[in-house]
Amino acid sequence: MAEGIVEATTETWDKEVLNAPGLVMVDFWAVWCGPCRMIAPTVEELAKEYAGKVKVVKLNTDENPDVASRYKIMGIPTIMFFKNGQKVDQIVGAVPKSHLKSKIDTLLSA
């Protein structure tokens, strides 16, 4: 995992996401997913840029299908945002970095 990114699993989901204070950005992805590979460098850049402000977590949907089904993940990549343990927003598909930054800035100022 890249610097500043936490790999979540079914076992660590509550600790890493639901019990984490502040804003958490979760990247639901899989190894075989082309768009997931396309967006991965952007997620890594955002983890560095927002270090200390946003916790960035990646969850492999193939290895943790129960978490993916709990949040009704139908397409990947799905970027889901949690604030103090509550899901507040999500973006499906590989989107430009500016789109993600704008969403993060909005959620941080809310």
C-alpha cells in the first residue's frame, strides 16, 4: 500500500472506517479492474495532499465481499466518504482528480 493509505479488511473495517474520527475516503477496488488501476495514482496523490485532514482507505472487494455487499457496491471503483462513521457521499467510476478534490473540500468544510 502506498504511503498514507490504509488497507481495510472485513476484520478491520469498523476500526479503520466506522470508528475513525473525521473524514474517511474509501476506495472500493479489485485487482482485475482497469478503471481502478487508472484512479489508483490519483487516490495516492490525494492521500499525500490531505495527510492529517482525510484518512484514505482502500478495500479490495474480491477479498472482502461482505463489506462490499453491505454498502451495495455495484460498480468499481466506488469512492465512498464517511464522516465520523456515517456514510455521507459516494462517487462511482474513475473520475478526474479535480472532481475528487472538490468533493473532499466540500465535505471538509461542511
